Amino acid sequence: MNFDAYARTAVELVNARLDDLAGLRALFGEELGWMADEVTDKDLAVFRRAQRRLREVFEFGTSGRDTDAVAELNVLLEAYPVQPRISGHDASDWHMHVTSRGASVSSEFLAGAVWGLSVWLCEYGSARFGICADERCGNVYLDTSSNNCRRFCSERCATRSHVAAHRARKRAATLTPA
């Protein structure tokens, strides 16, 4: 199992727009299209609650509150337990699911996301959790940089923030009397 991919699903969930079922369906993309077909309004409410709680995990990790991040992840692991099983349609398509047969879309997706983020925390520490430094953004990310120096969720946010800071310095310099 690719735990990094599962951890990234937690990031995608926290950053998702869950205004309605269409927003939730967009979260699944093509690879998880079967989830988009089966999702319900009940699942939407579950995803919204999990989204808030996972954001708290990132906030705890970003502020160095590892114990709180671990406590919240442990609560989420209990709420969305992993029950692995092998699934597939033929011998060339074997793959893992993280919940038992017949589990809801929310159980399947959230068990993987919470498990992946928990494994990420154990392997890399919560210092590798981040909230974008661009104050207009607020997205979360996993820091995969070699020296743990990432501050932005994307190059776009980094560029936008750096350009804004450059312009502010320029304005300040022109306003300062010589």
C-alpha cells in the first residue's frame, strides 16, 4: 500500500470545497469514480466533519503541538478504522481496500486518509505538515522537501506571496524620505 498516497488524500480532503455533492464528487477524481457514483448527502455531512478535524491535525502539527495532533488522529482512527481486504475482478487486478465489503464511501475514503496521515506523522513527524504561508490561501500540504523548508502549498502561492512582499518593499522605499 502506498501510504504517502493515502496521506495526500487527507490533504486533498482538507483543501476540498465541500459546498455540495458536486464538490464532494470532484474530490474523488477519475481514479475513485465509483465513489462519486455512490456518495450521498449523508456522506457529505460526514466528510465535512472529518475535513474540520483533519484541518485541526494540520494546525496542531504546524504549531508544534504533536501530542494534540496524535490525540486527534487516534480519535479519528477509532472513528474510521482500517479493516484491510484484498479486492479485484481477476488475477491481474488485485488491490487493497482499507475497509470491509459494503462499507460506505465515507468509511472507505476516510479510513485511508486518516491511516495515511497517521503513518506520515509516525514516519516523518508533524513538522512535515504545513499550512500555506500565503495568508490569502490557507491550504494544507505535506512537506516533501529534502530539507523540511516548504512554506507554501504550491509554486503559485509562493510566487504570489513573494511578488506581494517585493511590491510592499518597493512602496515602502518610495515613501521613505531620502
